[in-house]
Amino acid sequence: MELPFEVPAGVELVTGLWARDWIQPRLLPQDRSLGVRVGEIIPTGFDAYARVFHPAREGDAMEPRRWSELAERNERVVHPEMQLEHIVGSLDISSVPGLESPLEGDLPGEQLEALIDVLRTFTATPSVCWFAVWEGYGFYGGGVSLSWSPDEDPAIVRARERAEVERARRAARQLDAVPKLAIHPSPEGGAMRSYFIFRGSIDAASGLEFNGSSQAPNLWWPDDRAWCVATEIDGYSTFVGGSARCVEAILADQRLEALPSSTDLRFDLWSDRVNPRPQGMRERW
């Protein structure tokens, strides 16, 4: 199959999606009157769950900063449904002097490696894992990228523009032709999220690169389905479901900042009903 990107080393693109059929039936239905629940992005049915918090960055050296450190500094409460905006008191985290937002929808490399270390001991199939990466990222090559300088011949610029538009259209057709995992599909077509699926060993989770851009998988699990990891693209957290011992190991690993979670807890911006709302945040749920 012709693609506008190279398949990352160590994995293969999966076009037969039999391995993902277990996920959608185990997700909670969307119900916005209840907020956005953890079980809408990670399958229910595991014995235990953990929420791993993506660190913020702070200072000239952009050192990792845990949510609990910021909570202590700002006299906020650490709890499983906390939101960083509530902890720092601003809807725009990067507006706080010296602070940079955590990675959104992408578990940072150090934490990803630590999670891999823990999870490999809790599956009988570490050599066969499934990785779902959201189709909407711009690094696949389906978008249009144009540049020019004022002194260029306009005819040359227009010709380059036409060639780039045609290349992008061809790439978009190639991407559309790849079967994808659809999360919360709509009867009218489309889905809340659709993902390309790749297969490789557990170590490949930290080496996914597309056209020069690294990306942690958004949803991944081993072939024996002993656990599952979910990172929603619009969030600063990663959720893991697995056995009680698996989750205990995650919570005990000092390289990770994690708290117990469950599929009925929320993780939307309004989920933090313990700490004060940031100024200017309207009431919702």
C-alpha cells in the first residue's frame, strides 16, 4: 500500500482490524450530562486503573514539574480528578510566569519509557502489541505546505503551489484508503476519534516517528489484552487499565506521577470540583 509517510521502524501498519473489535463494546457511551468519563477513552472491565499525569515544564531549563509540586505551592488539593488549570489558577497554563504546559495527547519520553518498563512484566505477549495513533495529526503528509520569497518568479510559485496541492490530494486519498480504528462511531458516518493501527513489540511504543515527528501511541495494548493504555489527544493525562498488581506497580514507580482512577471518574476541564475554578471559567457541569 502506497503511503505519504514511512511506517516507523519496528512496527507494521495493520489493515485488518480484527484485533481492535474488543475496544468499542467496552467503552462507556458518551453522555455529556455526566461530563467526559475515563471509560469513554479506555475500555472498562479491568480490575484497576491509574491516571498518569504529564509533567509541566518550568524555569529557564524547562525542568519537569509535577502537578503535586504545583498544587503544594498554590495550596491546592491533589486528587484523581484534578485539572492543572485549577491548580495553577489560569485557563492558559503557559501564561503563568516560567511555566510551560504539559504535552497534550503525548506522554513524554521519560514517562513513556518508565511505563514500558512496568507494563512489560504484566503481559505474556510483550513481543506483540498494538498501537493506535490518531489520524488527525499533521505529520502524515496529507496537508498542504507552501513557502515562497518575495523575489521569486510568480509563475514558478504558482507551479509549485499546484504541484503541492496535487501532492496533498494524492496523500489524502492514500490516507483515506487505510482502514482505521473508529472510537464512538456516528450512525451518520465518522467517529469521535479514528486511529491508524500498528503492530510491534512493546519497545516500539517509544520509537514511533512520522515524517520526522515523534508521537507516543494514543491507545495501545498487548496481544493478550492484559492491560490497555489511553492518552486522549486533548488531555494532559494518560490512563492505564490492568490487574490490581499492575496498577500498584505503576503507582509505586517513582519515575511516574500517578493516582488511582476508575472508568466512572471524569477528566474534562470541569472535573475538578475540589479546587477553585480558574478566573473566567464558566459553569458547565
